[in-house]
Amino acid sequence: MKTRIFRIKSIVGCIISCVLLLSVAASAFAVREEGFLELDNGNRLHYISKGKKGAPLVLFIHGAPERAEVWEEYLSYFGHYYYSVAYTSRGYFPSSIPQGVEEYTTDKLAEDAVAVAAKLGYDSFTLVGHDWGASTVWQVAIRFPEKVERMVTMATPHPIVYTRGYHESEAHAAALDGYIPLIRNGLVPWTVEGVLSDNVAFFKEYVYSERSLNRVPWALGIDLEETWRFNDGESLEALFNHYRALNWPLAYIPNCSVIPDPNYVIKQPVLMVYGEKDRFVSSEVYDLPNNDCTPNIQYLSYPKGGHFIQHEYKWSIMAQMKAFFEETQQ
């Protein structure tokens, strides 16, 4: 049976949001660190942190087409309780942008996450990810289960559920076929030239819903456009390489138990957050029966939410994340 957490509505939700706003405002005066981590694999990754180093680590990983700053308000809030760190993934300015499709497999992205934590002095941690960041979180839990205490994934389900849904849900297949093959084959508008041709206006409006854009802070919008335009779209090419590195078309795997090695069953507590109006991942995948991949998962869904759910309902999500963290504290 699915364990669902429903958002708190009306006056209760308002009270929680107000408390969170006051907490974030207070933490704005906490020390914010920003810099670069030199990884042993040669990549140099940009990061932002808030909170006291030595407290439990919560590592935030952004997705496409964003960067570490998308988590600023989350860092401010969770910096009260944890050492909260967000890093800009490889391929996105101002981090290193390695060349070649092979540099953007989920294995390499997962290895980066573990390396970032190690550079910060941590052997175990909590992970939070959205979109490709969520894919990275899943892969870390699969490959390095001993390092993951618990995890929050947004807008991207377990990889076996994602691929299974491609074969069992027409809506999910249509959503993926609407952009992934175009990216892989270099078809407009999913090309660097296509994105830059109108000063990224179409790209921004196509990727983000109006609801999402209205909740993206002005300063963050400037940062994102800086990344997209950097060096004639070098980060955009790297973004597209993430999709080219996929094993496509997606294979049909009915459940996790049929794969003995590596073990795809994730036993750690998982909070899966998604919007039912997501245009890039159909919400139908979260209702597939006989899902044995995540026995300790809870679902938090938003009927009007889109793909960039972390912007659209940030205050509610932060409240639910805090409750989840407290409930699953080791």
C-alpha cells in the first residue's frame, strides 16, 4: 500500500508557511559559504553551504537546466538544523564542463556526489535531488547504499519505475518521447543553436511553466541565464549530453527483484515529491502496481504541481521534509 502525505491546507498551511518564512529570514544572517571543491577525478565543482560543519550533512543536487542556487531558500531553512550544502553539477557553469557524452552517465554523476561529501569530510549523508539531481540520488543509493541515510527525490521516480513506466503508461511514454529523442538526435528546439537563437526566451518559457517562473527569484533567473549562455552554450551542450548518455530506448524491467546485481531495491527511507501536472514525467508512473523497489517510500503529491515542484510549493515541501527528517532520524 502506498504511504501518502497530503499537503496541509487553508489556515494550517498558512501558519506553517509563515513560520518557515520567519525561520528563513532569521537564517539569512547565518554564515553562507561559497566556493569550489577540487575532486580527485579532476572536476572542480561550485558549492554553497549554510549551517555548522560537523552537523549531519544534507546534500542538495539540482537538475536540468539549473545550478546550486536553486536551493538557496532550502539551505537557509535547513541550515538551522543540518550542515546544508548544494553543489553545481558537472556540466553546468561555474563548475567544470567535461567534454564527451561518456562524462554524463548516472554512474559518474553519483560518483561526484560521493566525492563532494568526502571532500566535505562526510562518509554518510542525507540526499535531496530534483530531476537529474534526483536521478543522481537514486544512483548513489543503488551503488553506495551504506552512505545514504535517507533521501528526498523530486519529479523523478526510481530508475526501474521510470523505465517500466515507459512501457506500461502511454502518458509517460508520450511525455518522454516528446523531448528525449529530439535531444538525442539534435533536433530544434533541443539544440544549442535553437536555445540561443532567441536569447533563451523560448527555452525558458517552454521548460518552465508560468507557475514555476512566477516563483523563481529574479536573482536566480539571472544566474540560470548566465549558465545557459556561458561560452556560447557550452553548458547547454553538456545538459543535452545527459540525455545522450541514456541507454535508449529504455529497456523493460518489470520490477527490481529481477536484477540481482547491483541491488536496485532501496531500503532507506524515501520521500518522493511530485506534481500531477508534470509535463516531463507522467504522474501515472507513481501508481504502477507491484513496485518492490522502495519498501520504505512515502509520496507527497500536488494536484496542480508541475515538473519544477521545488519552486512551486517550496514552503510546503520544506515543512514536509523537516517532518520526514525528524521521523526518520537515526
